[in-house]
Amino acid sequence: MTALLETRNLDAFYGDFQALYGVDVKLEEGQCVALIGPNGAGKTTLLRSLVGWVPVARETVLLNGQPIGGMGPDKIVSLGIASVPEGRRLFPSLTVDENLLMGTESGRAGPWTLDKVMEVFPALRDRRRHRGSDLSGGQQQMVAIGRALMSNPKVVLFDELSLGLAPTIVNDIARALPLMRDNGISIVLVEQDVRRALAMSDYAYCILEGRINLQGVSADLAFEDIEKAFFGAEA
Amino acid sequence: MSGYSITRISRYHYAVGPALLLVLAALIALPGFADKATLRLATEMAGYMALAIMWNLLAGYAGVMSIGQQAFVGAGGYAIFMLAGSAGLPLIPSVVAAGVIAAALAIPVGYILFRLNGAYFAIGSWVIAEIFLLITAQSDRLGAGSGLSFPTAVAKTFGKSDERAALFWWIALAVAVVAIATAYLWLRSSRGLALTAMRDDESAAAGLGVDVVRNKFAVFLLAAAIAGMVGAVLFLGKLRISPTSAYDINEWTASIIFIVVIGGIGRLEGAIIGTLVFFGLRSYLADFGSYYLMALGVIAIVMMLKMPKGLWGFVYDRTGIEIFPMRRNIVRSGEGRP
Amino acid sequence: MTELINSLAQGVLIGGLYALFAAGLSLVFGIMRVVNLAHGDLIVTGSFMTFATVSMLGLPLWLAVLIVLPMMGLLGYVLQRGLLNHTIGTDVLPPLLVTFGISIILQNGLLQIFTADNRKLDFGAIEVMSLQMGPVAMGWYAILVFAVAVATIYGLQFLSYRTRLGRVLRATTDDPEVARVMGVRTDHVFGIAMAIALVICGIAAILFAAWTSFTPLSGPSRLLIAFEVVVIGGIGSIWGTLAGGITLGVAQALGGYLDPAWQTLAGHIVFVIILALRPAGILGGRR
Ligand SMILES: Nc1ncnc2c1ncn2[C@@H]1O[C@H](COP(=O)(O)OP(=O)(O)OP(=O)(O)O)[C@@H](O)[C@H]1O
Ligand SMILES: [Mg+2]
């Protein structure tokens, strides 16, 4: 059975520097997969390879079994892979509504509308005419997620969902995830907070220095094993 | 971990020094066997080469995109006409003074321009050159719009026409040698290394902060000084100067950019090759007028897109040959020179 | 005194035209981070296109407008996708040098086709009619030019803030990388942006062709005006270009009033003073 999204022996480079070595990960339909690993491990690079920000070989990334590696980001999002990038990266001179509407540039049809995003994140209701740069960090993250949803994706890639946000706000935002899964969206989640990552996901991969060195069903993974994986085999 | 040292020298470089000295000796002796027309051409080439070396240093290493260097060429030209011409001061000190004046003018100019970055710096520098032109054209002492002729009586004190040609050639050669030498020494100094690091890897040099701006400013002043001296010697050779010829962007900047792009940006050797190619093209094709200039434009665009490191970059990538070694080879001690 | 007021009024009105010169340059810089050194030559190319259709082919002006503006837009799109998109990156040098090359090619190409003669379009009676307001006389043509300029800038503002294309353009200006992950084909958007810029240049080119005479070598002075207006008005500000254009126009008018030879110089000097005192432009910081 083919996975929804999968990498096969994925290598990724920044110039001469190799950031990923033969990475194999799989995302099944309806699943939430977590990627964990220390700083600089290559988590962001993996997500970037999936959306076409980092050039990779065509057959190393497969969507429904079809090779999509190295296609342009605009093409990949139109195939249904949306992202919530590291640092949120809203368009600072656009209003909240305009930022959300940028999601529609993928050209995909589907259920998501401005009103539906407002239902998921009521906190945005009275900010719709504000610029992205005028929002709090949590609100920005909500807009970034809403923007991804507006593209009616099959998969959403989250990079550092909770970074720099207060725990209560993270809980507000994290409520969106089950809702998304109810709408048939599969999720890849990069998260620094290992316990939270395991709690939210079905399956987890641990990356160290560009290689997967531990994986398993999230509920079965022991925190100690992960700690070991973080510091490499000898530690 | 011991046992590594860094060197810029590889084997054939031992031959480069003596070879350069031989070439230099031959160039100094040029008036002995070349006629007046050849000397004039050589003088012009030396001047262009000096400008190209400096533009390469500015744009290729320091990231300072000036298209207003004609301001300093023109200022140097007018300076020599005033100092050696009107005031009758001795020639060589006047040429040096022309460089100093150009550099002094570059201080306020740089103060204003360094507020603009990248491409905006470029057009800003052009505006400044236009201001130089317009002010010169308003100044009666500088001959206003019609310009100045070098006083024949003074010119005669430099000797007969072929002696003058030889004298101007030596001055131009000296300016070119100074340009190459200062550029080379600069690039090998710690400041130069900072510049090169910045060009090669922005993030590696990001921590250099304020020092980078000072460094760029210093290169800007150096380039102005050389441009002033080039202007001085080239307009001496012409014995006439006018605002439009002195501050001509096509002559003093467009051609120079062409030379650098063809030869290879970010390589000192590129300016030398580029000068030879430019003068070669000019001598065969200049009769075609606008078609020739259009061809230069096309060549420059194609080079920029297809061979962005220029001719010398092309050669260097395949052979590793450098006349002015910048590359630092890591040598394991005990293994000897590679 | 009347003469002074008249020339100031003239300065304000030509400021509208200068704003049009600048709007395209500003748009292109905002989105592509490219300063187009051929900008002035492209304006002059537009003027020659108009000259060729009106004076050489003898077509009516309205038809010339309908021919020249789309041609300019097409030229912009092709130039951007065919050439300039290949130069965009972190390094500012390649786009600068390539547009410099284009500038030289255009100048010399126009010289080959049209010679170095001075050209000027003749729009007939409107050029000499003037509106008398008390002691002040303003030419109808100058008023028309100003009105067209303000309307064009208003149109650009409307496009930027009220349309989907404008939203995409602004998003791409903010962050082209993220715009692409949203599905924006930035190559195409860059082409469209250059096309819009050159249509605005085309409008300015047609108006200016009847304002003063031009030659194939008039481009650089147009570029410098456009650039000064952008810097004076504040980089990236649409209405700032109008403020910058009027400032420059008035400065030139004042200079020219004192001494005709000072007209251009006065403009440059005001630019330098503003650069020294308010590097972010007179409407500084606003976008
Ligand atoms: N643009 C880039 N150019 C060169 N190297 C890069 C670039 N981006 C990341 N790297 C390098 O690639 C490696 C992996 O980086 P990546 O950003 O994927 O790590 P990460 O796991 O997301 O880390 P973090 O938790 O800090 O976000 C690191 O060594 C990093 O230095
Ligand atoms: Mg990361």
C-alpha cells in the first residue's frame, strides 16, 4: 500500500554541505507524524525538501506514490502540501484577511473559507483588518495555520508550532489539530517539546545530524530512548 | 592538531615574481622601441587597467557598486590642468595632487552615498558625477561648457612630442603599477581578507559589523585617488579637457565595467585580460559605431549570464593558475610544498 | 513675481510626470529588488514608439496609445521573463550589469533607427492653450499631464490595495519565498510587475514626448529623475512618488527661475540635501 507522502533515501544539500543523508519517512492518510531532534539536526531541511524549497532528486519524495521531489514550491502546494513555516513568516504588509487569502493562490477547491478559519480561531475575529506585523505571536501562528488551511491541503507541515509561545496559547492553537484531522488533513509536525510531540502524534521519527536514528509508534516510544537518540549512540 | 600551515604559494608561483619583473622592465623600456602612437595607446591601456583594477576591487570585493567613477576621473583631469597647467607646478607632484584632490572630494561624496545600499548606491554615485559635471560647466575658471586647453608653453617644458609621450607613458605605467600593488596588498591584508570573506560568505563576515563599512569607505577613497591620477595623465595626453569628456559615463565607467565583466569580476587578473580584450575589440570594431557598442552590451549580458566569473574565472576554475595568488593552500608541514 | 509663481506652478505640474517616471522604477525595485538602469531608455523607447506611430505612420494619437501601451507591457513581460529573471538572486551585481547592458543596446539601437536628431511630438492646439487664474497662467497641456499622472498613480494604488493581483504583488514584495509556497508563480508575477511598470513608463513616455524634445540618448536623464524622485519620496511609497515628483519639479523650476543653467543642478542638489538630512525620504518609512 502506498503512503500518502513518503521520502525514499532522501539526500539534501545546501551548496556543498549535506544536511540530510538517506532519510526515509512515511506519512499515512489521516496520520500525524512528529519529527524530533536537537537543533541543527535537519528537521526544517526535511520539511523544506518536501515543499520544494530545497532542491532534491525527483524520486526521493513521493506523494501517493508519484515522484514530486524538487518540483517548484508553487507546484507542490497545488498538489495539496501546505506549510506553516518556521518563524510563521506572515506577509507583514498584508492584513490578516489578505494573509489568509494568500492560501487560495494554490488554486485548490475545498471547504475552507475565511469564515471557517474564524470559527477555528475566534481570537482572529476582531483583528481581520490588522496587519500581520501588528499581531501577537500566538495570533500570528493562528494566521499562519489558517493560511495553510485556506489552500485546502491534504497535508500540512508544521515547523516549530510552539516556539516562543506561552503554554496556554499553544494549547489554544493545538486544538486546531484534531479539528484538521477530522477534516481529513494529515499532519507532519516538527516540535522541540518532545513530550508534546509524542502526545500529539501517532508516529515519531528522531533525527540526528541528518539521519533518522530512532522511530516508532509515539505511544510506545520511551522518553529515555529518545534522550539517548538525541545525543547519538555513544552517549 | 599541529602540522598545518596556510600558504598562498604553490610551486609555479616561484616563477611568477621574476616573470612579472621582466615584464615590468620591458614596459619601462617601451619608449626605446615603440613609436609615439603605440605609446599613446599603451598609456591609455594602462589608465583603463588601473581604473578596472579599482572598479574590480570596489564591486567585486567590497560590494560597492559605483557607476560614478567618472566624477573622480574628471576631477583629476581638471586638477592637473589647473595645477600643472595654469599654476605651472611641477608635473609629477601635480599628478599625485590630482589623486589627493579626488580622494578628498570622495570623502563628502562617500558620506552621502554610503547611506544608500546596493543598486541605489550605483545611481546615487551617477547623480554625484552629474553634479560634478554641471558645476564644472558653470565655472568660468574651469572654462565653463567649452573646457580648457593645456597651455602649449607649459607642455613644451615636458619635452618634444615623443619625449612627452614617453613621459606620460611612464606616469601612466606607474599609476597602473601602484593600482595593482595597492589592490593586491590590500586584499592580502587582514582588511582585504575581511572583504573577501564577505564576498564569499555573507554569514561568515556578518559579525564584522561596523568595520565592514569603514573598510568599504577606505576602498572607495583609494579608488577615487587612482581615478584622479588616471584622469590627470590621460587628459594630459589629450591636452584638452571639457565637462562632457571629463565626466563621460560611457568612457570612464561603462567601458571599465565591460572590462571587468569580460575579464572576471573578483579577480585582479581579470582586469588585465579584460583590458587587452577591450582594446582588441575596439581597434577592430570601433568603426562600426553604434553596432560596436550594441555588441559590447550583448557580450556583457551574455558573459554575465553564462560566464559570470569572466574569462579569467573560466581559466582559473580549470587550471588554478593565479598571477596574484589570493588562494590560501592548507599545507601539512613535513609534506613540503604541494 | 508672476513669473516666479508661473514657473512654480509649472514645476508642480511637471512633478506629476516625474512621479510617473518614478512609479515604475519603484514598483520594480520593491518587488524584484532590481534597480533597472535601462528604465530611462525604456521610457525613451516608448517615446520613439509613439513618434513612429504618430509622425512616421501618421496614425491618430488615440490609436498610438492603444498600440504603444500594450507593446510596452509586452516588452516588459518578455524582458523580465527572458532575461532579468535569470539575474535575480542575493547578488545585486548581475541585474545591475545586465540592465546597464540593455541600456547601452537600447540607446545605440535607437540611434541606428532614428538617428541622433531631436524629436518632438505635436499634440496641436492644446499645447499652447492656457488657463488664466488671476495673474497665473497654466498651460492646459500641463494640467492634463498632471491629471493623467495623478489618475495613473491612483490607479496603481487601487490595483495594489483593492485587487487580487495587488495582494499577490505585495505579498511577493514582502517575502517571495513564502509567496511561492502559497502557490504564487513568482517568475510570472515578476513579469507582470515589469509589464505594469513599463505601461506606466509608456504613459509617461507619450506625455513627455510632447512636453520637450528627446533623442535616443535622453534616457539617462530620465533615469536620474526617476531615481531621485523615488529616493526623495521614500522607497516603496506610491503617493511618496507624487510628493517626490512635485518636490523635484519645484526645485528645478526655482533653480531655472534664478538662472536657466541651474535648472537640472538645482534638482540634483535638492536630492543630495534630502538624502543627507532624511535618508528615508520625505514621507519616510511609510509604504
Ligand atoms: N540556508 C542554509 N545554508 C546552509 N546551511 C544550512 C542552511 N539552513 C540550515 N543549514 C544547516 O543545515 C543543518 C540542518 O539545519 P535545519 O535548519 O534543518 O535544522 P533543524 O533541525 O530545523 O534545527 P532547529 O531545531 O534549530 O530549527 C544545520 O547544520 C544547519 O546549519
Ligand atoms: Mg528548524
